[in-house]
Amino acid sequence: MTSVLVLLRKDFAHFLRNKAAVVLTFVIPFVMIFLFGQIFGINRKDSGPSGIPLAVVNASANPGAAKLVESLRAEKSFRVITEFTNSDQSKRPLAEADLRALMEAPGAPFRFAVIFPADLVNESEIGLKFKIFSNPRNEIETQTVNGLLQRTIFSNVPQLLGESLKANARNFIGQAAFQRFNRAVAEAVAAAYGGDPAEIEARISAGDFLGAGVPAATAGAAPAAASSSPASDVLQNLVRIETVQVVGAKVKSPAATAIVGGWAIQFLLFAVSASATSLFRERDAGIFQRLLAAPVTRAHILWSKFLYGVALGLVQLLVLFFAGRVLFGIEVEQHLGLLALVCLFAAGACTSFGMLVAAIAPNPEAASGLATFLIMFMSAIGGAWFPITFMPGFIQQFSKLTLVYWSMEGFSAVLWAGRSFVEILPILGILGGITAVVMSIAVWRFNRGKIFG
């Protein structure tokens, strides 16, 4: 038994000396649990997404439309945008004519918009009209936004419908007859459900159409919550919501187009990181000493590794996208030139990341542990796993510092939005800048490290 305990202590001592193993066992799971907890809102009062940019255009003079805007502002999941900034930095209210250009532009400030048109409440017909513009690049985010929008809109529908019915009734039967009608309805409601007829009549006259005699939970429920009832069906027919997909309407396989890029860049990071850590194996095998004895410099070795990683990454990304073409019908051929360009810059950024990990790690085990942690972290907050709008605001700020985020932006710009070369230049510039900065640090570390010693 003593021998077993000695060997057990030996194993624990060996484990504790291996910092990479400790990090993989304890640190990475702890960080990922924390990150997932933040994404899913564990222990937060509001567990939904926060700060999703939503443009709101209010062209209606009806007071109910202003109340709708305030209801959207009160929804924590949205960051409501109602103003347009001119070239001279002056501001004016957003108009429907502004939306399409803003949503189609690279780096669009929002991907969803709701319009309350001038005829939101029309005196010539009973019912309400809304418009929703969208760029549904992420299916999860789109469904969440649509659900929140419908919940907020339908919670204000009873009052607006009451105003619509009141306006139409006045037009068709006259004010005096309409007041007699309200009084008769109020007396009938009071007789059936109880209450003060005068108070019920005042509520009906104020436009509280469904709330006069219907329990509050039913009157304010979203249509999805009561979709099985005939009253809900009638309500949905009275509320006409026109949806307009501004970007990606012609994409044949939208779900796969949005997902494949994120997974492809994650697999590429693992591949180039493993390739970069091969520097340690070549050092231990004495290959560097033999190469440096020839007319070869350290810079030659490093740049050859970099070019190898870029070439490998480019081929891997294109193969994965063509796999998506075969399996899911992603339209690759039509965008092959620009897609290959984005893949080239993304491969450069990923390779520089792998080189940096190898430059700062003392051994291959530490390099592997550090790479695994950073890849999972960047993939999680960069949008490869979840929409970044599902994360707290402070994490969203870090998302734009990751190469995963900008690589996915490049893939989406080409495959989803069909951008031109000029339009994707800012994304290529950012990926190129990441590559230059990270690779410079890696070369500086390599020249001062012991990997060539």
C-alpha cells in the first residue's frame, strides 16, 4: 500500500508541475462556465439578450404610436435608435427611406427595424398596420427579436384597436350614435362581468377596447400565447405586419451560410496552432541547429512556417466551404474570388495567432493548453457559437477585438450580403492589421527566446 501511495504522490506532483494540464483541467472549465453563465443570464433578473440595436421609425401622429416607441425603449433587450446623423453631425428623426441604405451598408448600425406608418390607425378601415425590416443573418437572433417585437406590439394592440374602431364608428354612424353604442356595450359588460357601467364606458371611449371586460392577462397576451383561440386568430387578422428582408433574401441556404464560417474558422485555429507548435518538435530533434548551420536565418525559418500556415489555412477553409456547398447548398461558386481573398486574410490572422502562442509558451504542452483556451474563448465571444447580442455589453466590446469576429464578418459580407471588393476592404484591412501586429510580436519573441538555442 505504501508503494501505491508513493506512486500516487508522484502522479500528483507531475500533474502540478505541468501548468498546461492544470490550466486545461481547472482554468478553462471555470472560464467557460462563467462565460456561458453570462450568455444565458444565469442569476440575472432579465435572462434574455441585451442591447440589440433596433431602428424605430414613427410616422404616425397617433398617441398610441408614441406609447409603442416608449414600450420598445423600456424593453431591455433592445437599444432603440430613432435618429439619423447627418454628415454635419446634426441629427433628425429616422425615416423609412433611410433604413434600406443603412442596413445594406458595411458595418450596418442595426439589422432590425420597425416602422409605424402614417396609417397605423386608419379611419377608413378597421385594423392596424406595421412594417418590420430585417437582415436575418443569425436565425436564433432573428427569432428572438421577432418574438420580442410581437410581444411588445401586441401588448399595446387593445388600445390602438379601440381607437381604430372608435374612429370608424364615428365615421359610419355619427358621434351621438357612437356614444349610445358605447353606453349599451358598457351596460352589457357590467351586467355580465360586474363593475361600474360609467367607468367601463369611459374606458371604451378612451380606446381600451379589449381591456374593458377581459382579464388583463388575456387582453395583453402576445398572439403566440393564445394562438389556439378564435379571438387570437381574429386579433392577428386585424393586426397586419408587413415583413421586409433587406439583406440575404436571395441566399439559397441561409442557415448554413451563417453557421459554416464560424465553425470553419474555429477548426482552422486548431489546425494552425498545432502546426505552429511543431516548432518545438523540430527544436528537440535538432533540426534548427542543422538549418542554421546552412545559409538559413531565423527569419527564413519563421516566415516559411508562416507561409506554410497561410497556405494550409487557405486550403482548409476553401475545402470546408465547398463541403458546405455539397452538403447544404451554400452558394460558393458565385463568390469564389472574394471568398478566397477573405479566406487568405483570415488564414494569415489565424497563422499569426498560432505563431504567437508558440513564441510565448515554454513547451509544447503549455502551447497546446494556451491555444485551446484562447481558441474556445475567442470562438465563444466572437460569435462562432452564439449571437454576440446575447452577451452582456462589456463582453460585446471584447468581441470586436477577436480575429474570429472579423473573419466571420468577412464571410458574411461575401456569402450573405454579396459585398463588392471595395466594400470588404475595411474588413480585410482589419484582418491584415491583426496579422501584422501579432506576427511582429511573435517574431520579436522568437528572436529573444530559446527555441533556436
